[in-house]
Amino acid sequence: MSHEDMFVNSLRNRIRAMNVLWERAASDLTLEQVNHHEREGVLPMAFSFSHYIKAQDQSISRVFLGEEPLWMTGGWTAKVGVNVDVLGREETVEEMQHLRFGDFDAWKAYQAEVIARTSRALDGITAESLATVLMPQLPPNMQNIFCAIVIGPGAPLRKLEVLECFVYQHGLRHMGEIEHGRALVGLQGMTS
């Protein structure tokens, strides 16, 4: 196996393993628990689920499949009954702390579709395709995000960084919020 093949397989495996954590995290939560709002200035788990899984949906759908996100094509806003339907990247904590789901079973169905679509898309990645440049550098409104730190000033955004930053690392970061939120409602974390 070449070094390139080993890297691509590792990336696939890491993203798939992380998505197992997202599935486990949702599996035993109730609607009341996912919507739990600890106090002002603290986001409910519903925000972390919505923000991250919709970001994964957008990244995979648009960048790797050239399609509209499942959230938009499947009418998931109405199905899930989400009351704040924005991604939450540029909105404030004060705005996003009010996000709630109306139907968590519908959310789990949407999340399962996103994860399945991601897994299928990962089957098609190669080292060559990951080197594809999507933009010569991040736009000004994205210069303060984590991915900008990863790629460095003036560097291009490639498909690789979409998977590494917007899918994998982003997912792990928000999984930490989910694990903390689960503790606040009396549940255990996802791994030992």
C-alpha cells in the first residue's frame, strides 16, 4: 500500500469513526435532553447537532457530490421542527442558544441520511481528488476560523481541508460539546 493510499484510508476511517460517535450520541437522548438549556450564554446540544451535521451535509453535498444539501432537498426544517434554521457560524451565542428541535426522531433520521451520504462519498476520494483547489484562499469573513489557522495565511483551500477541517476536526470539536451536554443531563460520554 502506498503512503497516499494509507493516508486516504486513514482519513476515511477517522471520519467514519467520528460519525459513529455522532450516532451513539443521539441514540439514547430524549427530545427534552437534546433541547436542555443549562443557562444564559450556554448552547443546548440541539445547537451542536444542528450546526455540525448540517455543516457536514453542506460540505459533502456541495463539494464532493455537486448536489444541494439533504437538509434543503428533504424538507428537514419542517420535519425536525427546528425553530432557528441557520447554520450558526456567523450568529451570536445569544441568538443560537434558543435553537430547539420539535421532533428528535426526525432529526435522527436526517442525521443518519447525512452520515450514509458521507460514507458513500468517502468511497470515491483519492489523494489526487483531495489535492483539488477549491479557492486560492479563504475569503475575509473566514479568516478567523479554525481552518484558516490550519491552512495558513494566503494558502489555498483544497478538498483535503474541507474533509480535515469542516468535517473531521469540526466534528470532533463539537462532539466535545455534546459529551459535556450529555453529562449535564445525567448521561455518559461516548468513549472511555
